[in-house]
Amino acid sequence: MLIENFQDLPVVLTVPEMAKVLRISRSKAYSLSKETGFPTIKIGRCIRVSKHELLQWLGKHFEANNDTM
């Protein structure tokens, strides 16, 4: 999955899709999805990630990392 524009992402991502977007391993993505405060949606046994909430989460963590530099 090559994303050239975040608008190309589906509204809701699977955890493996999120892993590709973030360029992390599947296992790290599943660990991240279980962390408190990470924006996941559970539909039955399926875990989904809202594109909108993922981008907000990334923005918050990007700012926090830049503040420590």
C-alpha cells in the first residue's frame, strides 16, 4: 500500500493497513492498537482505526516529540 496522499486512505483502516501507513511491523501495530488512548474501534472481534482519529493521534505525538528536541 503506497499512500501518496492521506485523502487516498479509506475512512477506516485495518491494523495491517495502519502498520503500512506508519511503516511499522504488524506486531508493533497490534501492540500499539492495545495501548490506552490509541484510537481504535472494535466491531465484534475486528479492530479498526479511524483515519481521522489516527491523523489526530499522529499530530499530537508529532508535536510532543518535537517539543522534546
